[in-house]
Amino acid sequence: MRIRDLVSSLFFLFLGVLFLIGSFSYSIWDRYGPGPGLFPLLLGSIFSILSLILFLVSSLRKKHQEDELKESDSMKYSVINRTFIFLCFLFGFYFLFDRLGFLFTIFFFIIGTLNLFGKRSIKLSLSVSALTSLLTYFIFVRLLGVQLPAGILENVFRLY
Amino acid sequence: MVDNIILGFSASLTPVNLLYCLIGVTLGTIVGVLPGLGPVSSIALLLPLTYKTDLLSAVIMLSGIYYGVQYGGTITSVLMNIPGEASTVVTCIDGYQMAKKGRAGAALGIAAFGSFIAGTFGIILLMFLAPPLAKIALMMGPPEYTALMIMGLSLVIYLSSKSMIKSLMMGVLGLLLGTIGMDPISGQIRFGMGIKNLMDGVDLAPMAMGLFGLAEVFMLIESKEGHNEFLNVKTKLREILPNRKDWKESFFPITRGSVFGFLMGILPGGGAVMASFISYAMEKRLSKHPEKFGTGAIEGVAGPESSNNAAAIGAFVPLLTLGIPANVVMALLIGAFMIHGVNPGPLLLRDNPVLFWGIITSMYIGNILLLIQNVPLIGLFVKILKVPPKIMAPLITVICFIGAYGINNSVSGILIVIIFGTMGYLMRKFRYDPAPLILAFVLGPLMEDTLRQSMMLFRGDILQIFQRPIATALLGITLFLIISPLITKLFKLRFSKPIFIDDNT
């Protein structure tokens, strides 16, 4: 955990400094009183200081004082690999949702994610995906009136 | 008083109003279950429908949605670790852990009963204390609110079972994220990076869905075959309801949550979110076993759930007695009043006693309906846990994405869920607690406003805050809360064992 604390504290220190520098783009104090830059300036400073403290504490911590890593903390190659593929699916959903439409995007996303968990029967994957897409349509679009993008099916949706 | 109550019930118990109440609480529960669809958007959508209905029926339905949402949000928080509502974010912490231990039914049961007790208690207080309490709320100015926010944030330290410095960092990061978007005083866009969707800041709902819901999916993805931890969960209603021990442990959290939540609800801007967070922190602080919190302590569900429901009722105090909305939902309710040409406020009781007492008594009915509706359904809700994670994971993701999309009808909501979902996953890996981040994010804009208003009031000399008794008292309590664990620790070190051990002995 020591290494992770060092890495994360450095990242947060960088983030804090960014906010700190960014706050100077806005007025800190004007004739009316505190400006929009004051609060981010204070917070950016506090955040950077806290990150620095965490960095120093972690770097001074000796190896034998390490916290034990739990199973949920593990970051094995296979885990990272699967997580990365899932992340690609998520971004795929984001890019296709408007373009392809919600019905197809949800359908393909669920098939993909089900297979990520291991080999599933095609029957199960297809039925779960189709059912979810249809239920989404009936619950969100028909019942609750949420306007979801029809995508390539826009002309078909217009008819109904 | 008795005459007034009879008058109120005679108005609210008509078949039409009973139906509107049932529609309200049912819709509220559904809206609460679906992430992203909050009471604000649903009431805003239904407001035009009230043009043609009687005002009492309209307000009964809209307020039913509001307090129905508080319970509905609990269901997904406990079962899927997705907060259906901001006020149920804190329920995820122990509610989901209880579900993992096969105690989802007890968590949902205690939430339902606690909400009912707190709601009923809130209504009684609303009847008796509304006018005097509203006057006290009016005495709170910006400095008092600043002190209150500082107290709320300091309590964040107790929220986390993890490292104190990491909790503090997450709290400050939440405040920083809250500064993104339009500055409410100058109107300047801060840290918008030229992105149009960041002009109004980051939306709370997609952020919470990402940090809690999607992060959970990431964890499910890790387990290769999607091992179902919930296979042995009991689903028979008799077996899953809270037992005597649960009731014993929850009695005081429910009592405290009811009183405290109601008081928080009265304060403008305070509301159910802050009430639930502070209630959780308070229960942890008062508990004999604070280490149990975060691992499935029933007090961590009973307290916040009672307080958010009591706060929902408390928010009606300034609305009905002063015509001041305590939150956005109340502002929309004022809209419903205005559509019918009625001004809520001090004259409402004198000019429209049927309406005033009708609204209050309808809340009793609404609370009973919620209990009747939800307790028998607990068994059904718990059965959801038996759905294998491999199927549950994509479904949770889709629900989160559609909820996030529905807020602004924009894919930017989906992107926010992905970003915060990834962040939530990494935070788990690096052992950072997301709860302080969310609370600080909610409180941040209000805290900044009140701090800047206070500084303007004191012409830059913030130390003048100590000249205000309420603010000083709140800051005093904060200081006490912060230093009390340190003092206890020092005391233990001083009187238990010698600090240094001589190697020669």
C-alpha cells in the first residue's frame, strides 16, 4: 500500500497545484469582497498540503509497517486486462449511444459484458440482451417518457 | 387542535385524495429506485398535470412523491450499492455490507419501519412546533450556516473507517469539484475548460452513480466467474425482517435520527442529504462499537434512513408557515400553490385551514401507505440479489447510464458516470473513501456562498464570526468533536501502558 500511497499522493499533489494555479485566473478579492478565486485558492492550498503530508508520511513509513493487502486490493495482470476491456465497452457505449441508438447499443453492450465474465450460452446472452433493450424501451420511453436517442432507428420511432 | 386534525382527515381521506396519495408514494418509490430520476425532475414533469386538479389533491400527490423517493432510494442502495437518491448515499456504506452478509431484508425492514416512525414523528412535530421553529430558522444567517457547514464537514472525519488524512483529502477534493461551473455570485465560469456541459458544474447523480454503482460493477468484473455472494440469502418475509436484537440496536438511532432529521429539514439548504450524513457520523460517534460501522452495522442504516425521512417532513415547516422553500422540491411545490393562486405562508392557516391541515394529515396516510406497500415487497426486492452477478453487472451499468442520460438528455452524463466509476474503482484499490467526497461536493457550493457572504458582512474579518452566539456554539461543538478522540487517545496512552519500554528491563 506504501507505493500506492506514494503514487496517489503525487497525483493528488499535481491536481491540487493545478487548482491552485487555476484559481489565480479569477479575482481573489475585489472592492465588493471575496471573489470567485478565493475559495478554490484556499482549497487548492489545503489539498496540496494534505497530499504532501501523505507523500511524506508514506515515504517515511518503513517496509515492515506496510498494511496487509487484501484480496480486493489485488491488481494482477488478468484483472487489469479484464478491467481494461470493460472500460473499452463503457466508452463504446458512450460513443454509440447517440449514433446507433439505445436499443442496439444496450443489446451489444450486454452481449459483450456477459462474454467478458466467461463463455455463456448464446441463447442466454441473446435473450438477456434483447429483454433488457425491450424493457428499457417500455419502462423508460413509454412509461416514464424519458427521451432516449433512437439513432439509426429514428425514422421507425417517428412512426410510433 | 383535535378539531383541526379531524378537519384535515375529512379532507385527505376522500377517495380522490387517497388515490392521489397512493399515486404519489408509488411514483416516489419508483423514482427513488431509478438512479438519476430524482424528486425534482419528476415533480417538475408532473407539475403541469396539476393545472386541472384540485390544489389539495395536487399537493398531496407531489408531496407523496417527495417522501416516497426517500424510501425508494434505499432499495437500490442496500441491494446494489447504487444510491437511488443523494440522501441515500450514506445508506450504501452499511446497507450494502448487510446485504453481503445475507441481511438485506433486515436493512430494508429497519429502513421502512424507521422511515415510518420518523415520518410520523416529524408530522406530529410539524403540527405542534411549526410556527416557533420556523422563527428560529430565520435567525440563522450566513455566518451560522458557515459554522454549520464546517461542523458537517468535520464530522466527515468520523464517517470514514479508513485513514483520517485520506478522508480529509477526499473531503477537500469534493469541495474543489463543487467549485466547477458557474460562480453563483459573479456568474463567472470556473474550471470549465471550455466544455459546455461543465458550465453548470458536475451533476451529483451521475457522480454518485459512478463512485458507488459503476465502481461496484468493476469489482464484480474482477471476480472471473462472477461468484454470487448472495446465493444463500433468505427471501421468506418472516426470516428476513429485523429481529429483536436489530430493534434494540436501532431504537436510539431511529429516535435520534427522527429528532435531528426534522430539525435539519427546517433549515433552508440543510435537507435530507446533510441530515443523513450527519446522522451516520453521529451514530458512529456515539456507538460503543464504532469499528462495526462500514462492515454492516444496522445503526448505520436506521439512523440515516430515519433522519432523511424526518428531514423531508421538516422541510414543510418553512413552506407552510413562512412560504419559504427549504429546498428545490419545496420551491416546485410553491409553484403548484401559485398555479392555483394560493400563497403559502403565515396566512395559509387562517385563510385555508382545510388545505393546511389536509396536507399535514395526508402525510400520515402517505406514510402508512408506504409501509403497507413496501414491507410485503421486501422479500421480492431481496430476491433480486439472487440474480447472478454476471447478469446483474451489465444491468446495473445500463440503469446507471440511462439514469445519467435522462438528467439532461445528453451523453455527457454517461461520460461523467464512466469517469467517476473508474475513479471510484481506483479509490477502492488505493483505499480512499468516496463518502466524504460526495458529502463535501453537496455541501461545497452552499458553504462557499455562506462563507463569502459572511466575509462581506464582516468586511473581511472572518474572526467576527465568534461574536455570533449560534455560530460560536456550532464551531465549539466542531472543535470538541475534532479534539475529543485525540484527548481520549492521549488519556489511554497515559494511563494504560508505559509509552517507552526500557530495552534493558
